[in-house]
Amino acid sequence: MSDGGLPYEIWIGLEVHVQLLTESKLFCGCSTRFGAPPNTQTCPVCIGMPGVLPVMNRRAVELALRAALALHCQIARLTKWDRKQYYYPDLPKGYQISQYDLPIGSDGYLEIEDPKGRFPRKQIRIQRVHLEEDAGKSMHDEKAGLADSRIDLNRAGTPLLEIVSRPDIRSPEEAKAYLEELKLLMWYLDVSDCNMQEGSLRVDANINIQIPTADGPVATPIVEVKNMNSFRAVERAMAYEAQRQYEEYLRTGRKKGDPGTHKTTRLWDDSSETTRPMRSKEESSDYRYFPDPDLVPVVFSQEQIAQATEALGELPADLRRRLQSHWGLSAYDAGVLVGQGREFVEYFLQLAQRCGDPKLASNWMQQDVLRLLNERGISIRQYPVSAEQLAQLLNKVRQGALPTSRAREVLARMVDQGCSVEAAIHALGITQMDDRELLALCEQLVRENPKAVAEVRQGKLKAIGALVGQAKKKNPNVDPARVQQLCLKLIQESVQ
């Protein structure tokens, strides 16, 4: 039995295509901007007209090197361009310029972990990282039975970085975690925006299963799964396909290496949550790779590699570890903060340093700050309250000068009016109750609510909520936690 109680072990390798953040295409000056009218961002080079010559995009190569280094790859000092021969209507040249035997990076890894504890921290090996150009896009209009197909070549020639993992992923959950970490890494590096809705990140998954038998483990034929448009879809597709392969093995007994078996491609249908056959999978020999005669090899000097390494900065995994070790955050909290981006983390660090309570700062960042950013569709850079102002507010909460509920009202006022903490407090009419006044109020509440007091004495501590609610009605400036504490103390003393 495999981990998780399944009667088989899942083996998954992922091929991820990431569109690079360049202004122009890989071998011509056409724009890569998304959303332009069809076939308006093309030229003789990217549509493969006779007699044209490609010119390499230096920025694309720099971004590819940056990504390969961040994935701990071995960097090829010399890499070349190859022609990958195959025909599709949206590939005008009849071949794709890619990299075959000398990729920019190889033998790297990406570390993944799960704060929920579903799997331990582990490294997923990266087989290769290479550059290639994208194809165009076929659009099929099946309205009224016309079945028209049209071609948009705006994407043709767009620079892609293909990142191929080894089959080290052992569950659909690990596959999703790998993709989330890879997307976060590319975003932090400014390599790609990884917008799946715009096609900036696409995933193909290779999956088979290992079934234990009396004669040793048996592997099913490898299947490539395409057409997955979200990380959740990848997770569901892998779970379905693993079970489908197991059930097929039980019916047929067919295994990898049997005569007539070969790698196949299947499409994921998100509506039915099933895969369906598409075609048999081509092997590298079918593509008839050969060096592109129009492009010179790329040579990286040791100095270039060193400079690119130094410019990487602190990567997401390192940043999460620092938030946990230095600031005492949980793995979950660190993951949420880092997942919002480098500038969000910088805001948190300033806030935590100024208010002196990292956990409190993290809670307010994840709840109040993040909620407003999502509601307004803005970044932390556009957040109208500075880290210093928010720290002043949180310090009042820490010192007991302001209940959390009223502090949230103050923050809302600061956001809407762009005012200071003190101005917001004054505008809302918030005043702090002194200890004698608060004690007198709690004594009154205990005296006037014998039923709630009796329930608390019986161990029903939730009944204290009724007293807190009445206190807030009488004076909205009370601290609910302080009211609860004083009322409980008064009730306990009355028993003695």
C-alpha cells in the first residue's frame, strides 16, 4: 500500500511553460502585450515568411538564466538553438525554435512543503530549464453548426521558459504545492506574471502509477494530461487519472513495456472531471531536432552567472524561514504573508518592528489589510495607511487603550478619510473608560443578570457573552475582553 492508503504509488512529472515578462517576442520586435486584436502583433519573422532571419532577445535569455539559477540548476556555459519539426495550423514555420540537448539549466530542484502537514518538506528535482518560442492560437467557433476555425498568430514567437521536473511528485497535493511554489518563485523574480487566464503559465502533467505485486512493482504506461487551466484542476486531474489507470490495469493487466503500449496524451474535461484520449504521444525522435542554422549559440561567462546569482535577492523559501525563525511566525502565517509578494512582506516587517508584536501584526495584515486590498483591487503600495500609522494603532490595542473592535473602526476611518490615528479616534468619539468606571459597570451587569450568572456558575461560560453584549450597548468604548475578565472574577468571588 502507498502513502495515503492507496493500493498504488503515484509518479508525476510536470512540464510547465512560463511566458517571460519581455516587451517583445523571442526572435523579433513584435509586442507580447495580451488582448490585442487577432493577428495585429505579427511580422514576417514570427509568421515564418521565406527569407527572414531571427534575432535573439537578450532580455529573454537573462530572465531564463535568472530562473534557472533560482531553481538551483547547473548552468550550461554554452547553449544552442534547435529546430523542433512538427506541423500544426498555428505554427506557421512548420517548426518551433527550442533547445534540445543543451538547455540553459539542468539538474536543479525546487523545495516544497505543506503547512497543513499532508506531506513532509521535500525537494522535487528539475530535469531541465530551456527557452523556446510559443505557437499561435486556434479558435474554434462551433455556433450554429458552422465549425469554423480561425488562427490568431499574436502569440507566435512569444518567449516561453519550459521547466521540466523529474517524476518525483507522489500525490495530487504535492503537484499543486509544486505549482504554487514555482509560480510564487517566478513572480518574485519578475520572470513572469504567471497569469493562467492569459496563458502566461500552462501545465502538462506526465503520470503513471506503481502497483505492488508478488513479483515486484508494476508500472502502468505513462499518460500526458493536457488542458488543465488551474492548479486545482491539476490536482483533480491527477487524482482521477491515477485511479483510472489502476482500474484499467485491473481490467486488462497491461503494463509499461508490454508490446503495443506507448505513451498517450489525454485531455482533462473540467466539467465532467474526467480525462479523455487525444492522441499517441510523440517521442523526441519524431521531432527530428537539428541545430538552427540562423542563430548563434549563447555563451555565459562566469562573471555573468555570478552577477545574476547575486541579483536574485531573498527567495520565497528563504523569506518564509526568516519569518519563522526571527519573527516567531507559524509556517502557515509565514506562507500567507510571503504569498502576497515581497512588498507585502516589507510592510509587515516595518509594522512588526514598530509595534513589537509580530503575531498581532501578522493577524492584522492577513485579516484587515488584505481584506481591503482584495475589495479594492489594489496593491500594498497603494494602501492608504502607512506601516508607521498602523503600528501606532496596534500599540494602543496592545496597551489596552483601545478595544480591538473599536480599533477596526478607527482603521476604517483612517482608510476612508486619510487621517491620523488620533484624528480618527476623536472623530468617532472614542474615550477610554477608567478602571473604577469599568468595574462599576461590571458589578451592575452581574447584579442585573442573575440568569446569566447562574449559567456561568454551572460551567456554561458562553453565557458571559450576554453580559459583554450589554456592556457594549451601555458604552461602546468598553474593552470586551476586559469586561469578560472582570465579570468572571466578580462571579467567582460571589461564590466564595
